[in-house]
Amino acid sequence: MSSLSELDRSESGAPALMLAAPTSGAGKTTLTLSLLGALRAGGLKVRAAKCGPDYIDPKFHEAASGAPSVNLDPFAMPPAVLKSLASAQARGADLLIVEAAMGLFDGASDGASSAADVAAALNIPVVLVVDCSRQAQSVAALVRGFRDHRADVQVAAVLLNRVGSARHGEMLRAALDPLGLPVLGLLPRRDTLALPERHLGLVQAEENADLAGFIAGAAKLAAETVDLSALVALARPMRPSADPAPVLLPPPGQRIAVARDVAFTFAYPHVLDGWRRSGAEILPFSPLADEAANASADAVYLPGGYPELHAGRLSSNQRYRASIRAAASRNVPVFGECGGYMVLGQGLIDAVGERHEMLGLLPLETSFAARRLHLGYRRLTALADLPFQGLGTGSRLKGHEFHYASIQHEGQAGRLFAATDALGDPLADMGLVDGAVMGSFAHLIA
């Protein structure tokens, strides 16, 4: 991999590329982890980023690269912000790998805000991951279409995944040869290289008992089957952004108690980092370990996650419960997102129909026994003063909603947000506010 070390980065940023696919489920995340692990084992300092609002994949990136990942979301972040965040993420690294979301050109309802938009904004090449398990010569038509679809997006090479045999690989290479695109590797089907899934994503990295072993095995396969030097040589240096990474969501206080454990993991890295850069102190605590929120905190943040999987413990852990209620009684802002919002309610019914008492700070009952998917970007207008510095009534925000919970009951309380979808079509008002306690199903991005 000497080609990377020979790159002159004196006037340019770290080389970067995007790993994308025609569809979800093609193996992007596993391949991203494989490449991060293999390149890191080869002595490179690698960094990663994830397109879109995904909370789960960046934690896998962190495990494979040894450094935190970051979200690059073209719906909530204009190109200049994408550039500044990517530049900050790549600083000091040898290579930045950006993992796409869904299919390369898939985005919001109108197709905007796709991974392709991120690649165009950053001016980085795309390596297309193709699941070849059910095709042979047809791969050429698929790759040609993706290569030629947008002039501002360079599909520079392909990785062929789930190749059935040596003969299958030969057929695929022969079909792709006229296109002139490098085939960087043929990865065989391996049942052992499958991460467990939940809902529309992976089971969290923190819940994988042998993630290090999985990454090591995936990295070994990548080292054996992918031309890593050619991959590295494809990467294009990003021009460093002159602007610092912006604070997209101001902090809700100077000392912020943040719930952090496997029930409350869905906090965007760029949000927490922005709070720290604003001078705020993050005070993590674990509700599952029955830890109390720091009594000196002037704000409490309950991010999303999977409280429904741990509802019994959350219901019975008294120190955690008492600390949140005490903060609310002192008029300390308490803000919950999605899973954190459900925990602020009176009760949560789990998937088998058992009701668990929650904090009782908002008149809300939610259920997973009657599952219904809610998914999409949200444009939000605050209907009350928010705890985030400078965001009063009428402030406009962007976020994302993704959950299977259904609302069984909402009592008398103020509404938090007027909402539309990504296209601006009106939705029902979202969230509740009662004094200093408030929350909604939206994950705020900016």
C-alpha cells in the first residue's frame, strides 16, 4: 500500500472515497468494516463516515477503525457543512471511507439528499458494491447505468460481492471488461460474514459479543480478495475546508446529563461534539445501571435507542427514575428523543403486550405490541421555546423519524413541533411539552 504514503498532501486533505451500492442489503457495511480493518492492520490511519441519519453503522465504523465516525446528512446539511464535517473527520488520517446509505441515488421522497449528493459535494470517487449472487452477465448493464446516471458522480471502480465460484467470477469480469472500470475484488459468499439485524438495521455494535473477532475475520477476507493498493490509489484528496465544523444544534445547557447505554445509544456524534466545542460538559449516566443523572446538571438529554427491550429494568431502577424526576421538579430542562420520549411518558407496552411504568413526566402511552413503521425526514417548527440555546418558538429544525411504536394515548399537554415531511407536505403535530419537560419522536439533526 505504498501508493498512499507517496501522495503529497501538503496542500490537500486526506484522500477519500465512497463505498456505495445499487440497493440496500448488498453488503456495504460488512465490506466497509472489512476494508477499514484490513487497511488499519496494514498500518494506515483510517477514518469513516456514514451518509444519512443512521445511528448504528457509525459505531461499527468506530470498532473497525479505532476512531469515532460521523454522519454526513445532505438533507439537513448544505454542501459547505458536509465539506467542513468531512474535512474535520479526515484531518490527520491517511484515508477516509464514506459509507453510503440505501442505494447510491436513493434519498428522500423526491430522490434528493442521496449518497450521490454527498459524493458530488465532496468531489470523491465511488466504489460500487454489487451483490452478484443472482446475476452474471447482467452485471454489466447494472454497472453501466450507475456509472452514467449522473455526470457529477464518478463511479470509479466496482467490488463484486457474494460471488458463487471461480467460474462465476470469470463470467462477471468478462462482462464488465468492456466498461473499463477496475474490478477491485471478488468476495465470495460467506455465511459467517453476516451481522444480525433488527428492524431495518443491524443489531447494535455494543450488543455484539465478538465484534472484534468478526472484524478480524472480515479484514482477513478483504486482504485476501481485494486489491487494497488499487483501492487506496483511487481515493481523491479532499480540499481542506477553511471553515470549522459548525455547531448544528446548540447545547441545551452548560452541564448536560446524557443517558448513554445500550438502551440510549442514538445520539448523533456531530451533535455531542458540537456541544463540547461550545463549551458544554457532557455528563454521561446509565439508566440501565441505575445511575442517577448528575444533580449539578442544568439539562438532561435522553436520546433514542431501544428502551422497549429493557423496559422492565427501566421501570424498576429507582435511583435513575428519582434523579430525572428531581431534575424536572427543579425546572431543569429534560429533553427526550424517540426512545427517550417514550421513557418520559407514563407507560410503555412491550412487544409481548406487557405494560411497564415509565417516568410519568409527560401524558403519553406507547406500545410495541401494535407495531407500525414511521420513517422519514421531518421539517419541524417549534411550537414552544426549546431548551437549546437561542431556539425559541418558531425556530425551524430538521430531523428524522424512525420507529415502530404506536401512540396509545396522549393527554393534555402542549404540542412541541409542527411537522411536515421532506417535501413540505403537512403531518400531524409532533411531541409534547409540559413545563421544562419535552420531547418527540424526531431525532434532531440541525
